Amino acid sequence: MHMEFRSKKQIAFICLSVVTLFSLLGLLFAENIVVEDVHVGVILDMASREGQIILSCISTALSDFYQLHKNYTTRLLLRTKDSKGKPLHALSAALNLLDNIKVEAIIGAQTRIEASLLAELAEEVKVPIMSLSGPSHSPPRKYPFFVEITQDETFQAAGISALIEAFRWRDVILLYENLNYGRDIIPSLILSLQEANVNVSYKSCISASSTNEQISEELRNIMKLRTTVFVVHMSHLLVPRFLLTVKELGMMSEGYAWIMTSTSLSFLHSSTDSSVVESMEGVLGLKSYIPASTRLHNLTSRLRRKFYTEDQNMEVGELSPDEIWAYDATWALAEAVERTRTKYSTRLLNLMDSNNITKQGLILLREILHTRFTGLGGEIQYPNGKLISSAFEIVNVIGKGERRVGFWPCYKTFHQINNRRNLLSANDLKTIIWPGGSSTFVKGSKLQLSTEIKLRVGVPPRAFKDFVNVDHDFQANRTYFSGFCIDVFEAAVRGLPYKVHYEFISFQDASGYMAGSYDDLVYQVYLQNYDAVVGDTTIKAKRSQYVDFTIPYTDLGVGMLIKNGKTNMWIFLKPLSGDLWIASACFFILTGLVVWVIERPVNQEFQGTPLQQIGTIFWFSFSTLVFAHREKILSNLAKFVVIIWVFVVLILTSSYTATLASMMTLKQIQLNSGNHIGYHSFIPQVTENSSRFNSTIFYGTIEEYADALSRGSKHGGVSAIVDEVPYIKAFLAKYSADYSMIKTESITNGFGFVFPKGSQLAHDMSRQIEILREEGKLLEMEQTWFGKTPLTFDDSNTNDPNALNFSSFRGLFLVTGVASAFALSLFTIFSLNEKWHVLEKCKCRNVVREKLQFVRKCFSNKVSSHNGEN
């Protein structure tokens, strides 16, 4: 028992000794670890509140990172520079950090201008720059060494657009500041709204230097508009004064809707003015989603204590997303630097040549882009040099705080935005308290659905009847209006969400003719004599200067209408020129003759009476044209000749077929001097500079078109009608069998309805035209008036396709001629060589005569029998 106890004491002592030894070795090893300082630049506006908080987040991030990773052999050493809020100061600071301190990376670039300058610098020096903003209007991956560590504003623009679509607002007013601070999402926002078919009815750029009186005056002008939905994108410097002015003018009341970007909404987190915060009640906004966590709460508490200790006047509320992403980016950079040193020794990095692809900056950049971890802001990764966006919160400002009412997940932008369906529904959102304390849905327009509008609509009386027909009943003293344009207008009006009364008025004089040109008719809307114009009115840039058009409801472009020509019974001869026909026939016969000479001594199919052999020559050569020759070829030389010739025949037949197809399908017209051209609309503007036309003649009806084309230029008519596609479509609906359109040019914009400048009806009617087109009703109306005859366009050149001539195929004929001559020569040599010994054995007195007879017999099968007899 005593021995057992003693044994246990010995084991315990040995274990304790081993643990102590390993502990001492660990301490000794830790003391021998060489820690390398890596210099990193930080460029911020140190006088700004956000700059100070971001710097504190970066410093705290390093402290937290190395507290967790004590065994790392690298330590980031911050080198801070003050940009003073000026882009050139930021650039100068970056140059100083790179030249004097040799920093390996830079964190900063708070503004878009700073980002643009530093992005160019990063590409020059090949040093990664982790930016809090993005460069202006740069294509994707233009600056590989520039890493954006904050969320892409394109996603926010898509979220705002989806929110507006969810409430079915059709018009918004955009109020923004020409920001020198923060990223400008205005271009992306406007594009996203256009894709969602939302009309930006008014845009106002308000400067931060504007006085309160100037802001108030601009808002009063906006109040005169019917739109009551506003999107605001302003910095924290302008938002307080702007919101207070909005409140004073009564625009933060029931019936109005205000949507703010995350840049504008971030003011709520830092404002200490209760009156300004109260003026935001009822506002909707998007806010980058940052998941709540204990780590984030601890960081916020530590920073609050820090700033309270250093400056009691500076209060830190909730950290902004940019500040949190700066914290996470610092972790990513520290991790990337450590991996760089682990994979490559410091000495190797220092010796790398500036032109080597594995130089230090590129290696560090690669490690940053490969970083992926869960940070305070969620999943952090920069695969394409940009932070992968997660989601936006849709928040509603209530009282002194905000309440989340919905989410906008960014991943939907890629997969669903192109489908153009509602990505967000009002039913997906919680109850929203709108300005004025109401939870009633905001309609977005002062124009109520019960409002009735009365329009005086001008109509051209001389239009094609299928487009507009004005028929006056003298007995009933009443005018009737019909036609394709009238039907489209009435169908679009029926789809409007409000009542519209209209009265058609014929634009004619006392004699019943049109009281002026189409330009005069359109100008009547500008003079307020008419409220709209309906008819075959072409959309023109000149007219758009003083009126608004709807989108076109007809085809675009100009076409040329001609009478179908007579069919030529000898057109099949035209693809080949005369010399090519003769050359082809000669080579057909020559090839057949060469094959016959080579095959006759050994092939029974090439023997017979002289007439049969001549027939075989012609039959074999011309049957190769369709590859239908049935004679079996035995000689390799003959096979060689036929292979070359079949290749030539294939090229000839393919070229002939293509040229003949072009000649038979191309409907053409040769417009030389002396031709007369007809038109109906504005076509003199197209033809006035052309010397090919003798004159242009106006025609007012479809029947006049047909009569003029049937007579032609030589008999008082025209050679062609050059006009807009809708007119030609109306003509071909009745005369499609005898006439064709041969070309079109997209130099017109089609027909549209005319409204006064700035009229909301132009936008609403455009939307209804789109709906009619998507539902197929517009096509149904076209078929009703113009029939179902398909309208085909031929954009081919109007010149005759050139006939193929002999010079184009000289090479082919040279190849087949040389091949035939070569084969025939070899055949002669081989035959003479094989049979020459027969003549040597011959004991004839007349040697010369025998030799000549032998040469003749060498090419016949009789040589074999003669040889056998000897």
C-alpha cells in the first residue's frame, strides 16, 4: 500500500515537471517572436464628427483584433493624416504617406471627389486603398487597387424605386443637394425610376449655401405642382434647415409622402435638436441593415465612454453603417497583411521588382479580395472590389425614433429587377404613419380620381381616312370622327384612372379644307386654342420645343413604295455572264474528254460505237453538274481529274444559286434623273437635297397613290412613293398584291398625341398606350383598320447584284485545266512505257510506220490482243 502511494506521487511529480517545462518553452518561444510593424495610412477629415468616430472605430478595431490574435507576427501601425475636408489635401496627404512613410495600404476617401483622385493614385503606385466612397462615373473594375468598403448605392436606388412601385405612385419629385460629401446616387436613382415607369415630374438641386428664404421660395413653387411624393437626398448640413422649412410651409402634413435616402436619414441618429427631429415624423427612409449583436453593443458603449471622457459636448448615439464598415475593413486589412507575411517572407517582399506580377501591393490586394468573415456589419467580403450588400431596412420615423416597417433584400435586385414586376408589395409592409399622423394611404397626387377634365381636341381633316376620317352630316348638322387614331385615343382615355371629357374639333376653314399645315395645328395647342391634337401627327424635335407628345403608337421610320415589276422569263441566265457560260461549257466537254481518254482502254463503260462514245463523253461531263454520273471510274488518274472538277462544279453551282436567289427576291427600283417621287407627309425634307429626283408630288389619298404608281413617271405618275411607314401600311392593306416596300430608314418617330408642355395627360396617355400594346389591343385595332397583311421590309441595297463573270473564276478553271493536263500527260507516259517493249520485239521492215501504228494502238484495248498474239 505504501509502495502504491509512492508510485502515484512520482507520476504526479513527472506530470507537473512536463507542464512546467512546456510552459517555460512557450514563454521562451513567445519572447523570441519577431513582431513586424506594417505602416497603414488613414486619411480623414479630423475636424468632422464622423471623421473622429471613424478613426476611433479603426483604432478600436486594431486593438480588438490583436487582443484576439496575440500570436500574429504583424502589427498594423496607423499613420493618420487630416484631409481637412478638401480633396487636394487628401491627395497631398496620400502622396506624403506613400513617399515618406512607405505605407502599404490606405484607409479613407470620405467623399466622391477624394475617391476619384485616390483611385487614380492607387493605380499608379499599385497600393490598395480601402475607400469609404466610390469614384465618380467609373466603369466596373477600372481601378483594381481601389476597394469600396461601404454599400453600393445602386442597391439603395433600386430599393427606393421598388418602394414607390409598391404604393403605385406614378410621379415623384426629386430634391437633392449637389453633394461634396457622401456618394451621389442621383443618376442611379433616376435610371431605376425610369425602368419602373415612374415619372420624375420635377427635379430640384438645392445648394447647402442656399438661404432659408431661397429654400422656402423653391418649396412654394413645388407646392403648385400636383405631385405630393418627394424623394430627398441631402447631407446632414442641409437636412435640418430644409426640414424645418418644409414643416413651416405645411408640407409635412396629411396627403404628402417623403422618402429619404440613407445619407439624409442618418441625420436622425446624430441630431440633438428636438424641433428638427419632430419635423421628420412620418418620413419613410432606407437604412443599411446592420444586425444587432453583443459585439456591436459593446463597441458602441466603449466609444461613448471614450468620447465622453475626451469631450463631454460630443455625444455618440447609434453608430452609422459607414463607421461599422470601417471597423470591419480594418479587421480585413489586418488579416490580409498577416496572410501575406505568412505566405511570403518579408525579405522576399522587399526584394520584389516593381515590374514583377507578384509584387507586394498586388499580393496584399489579392488577400484583401479573398477575405471573408462575419463582422459587425454581417458577412464581409470584397470579391470584386466592392462590399457585398446584404439588405436595407425600410424605416418609418415616429416621434424621436424610427420603426422598421419592412426589408429590401439586395439579392433580389440581380434576379428579379429585370422581370419588371412588383418586387415589393404594400401588403409586405407594416402600418405606416404618414406625415400629419394619418395611417391612410397617400395617393401621391392632388388630382383626385373623381376629378373631371374637359379637352378640346384638334383633328386634321385631310388625313388618310384609315387614320382620321371627318364626316359632316349636314342634315343633322353633326360631325362624325373615326379612324385608327381616334380609336387609339378613345381606348387610352378609357383606361385613365380619372374621368376625361373631350370634344373633337376639325381644324378646317370655311371651305372645309385644312386651315393650315400640321405645324400650324400643333402650334394651336401652344396657343391654348386646343387642349390636345389627335391624328396622324408625326413626333418631331422641333414641335417638342413647345408641346409634349405621348410615346408613338405607330411604326417608326420611312419606306419606299414601288410597283412590282414584270417577271423575266430569261432571268435564270442572268447570274452568269456570257463568257462564263461559254468557258463553263468548254471545260465540261474538256473534262469529259480527258476522263474518256484515260478510262477507255480499261473500262467497258467508256467503249462502244463512235456515237456511243461521244454520247458517253457529254453525258458523263454534264451529269457531274448534279453529281449524278453513274459510270464506274477505275483509273486513279481519272478519279483525280473528277475530284478536282467536282470541286469546281460545287463552287460554280453554289455561286449561281446565290446570285439567282438575290435577283429573284430583290425588289428594286433604279432612281435616275427624271424620276418623279410621291409623298404624303414631310418627305420633301428627305428628298430635297437629292439630284436623282426630277420632282416630288403630293398625294392626299390611297387611291391617288395607286393611280400615280400605275402610270409611272413617263405617263404623268411617279416611280415611287417615299413616305412614313404608317401611310405605306395603310396603302398595302388594300394593294398588297401589286406593290411592295423595298427599304426603310429610321428617320421618323412615328405618330403621337399632342398635349401642352408639362401636361400630366401626356405621361398618363403614354402609359395607357404601353398597356394597349402589351395587351395586344393596339395590334387588334391595327388589324381592324389595315387588315392582317404582313408588312415586310427589305433593307437590301437597291443596286442590281452583279452577274458572275469569267475573271472571278479564272483561278478555278486554271486549277482544273492544269489537273487535267497533268493527268493526261502521266497517262501517256505510263502507257508508252509499258508497251514500248512490244515494238522492240517487232521485226518489221518499215520501223517508222510500225512505231506510229503502235502509238495509236497504245490508247485502245486492241493493243492487249495484239500483244497476246505475238
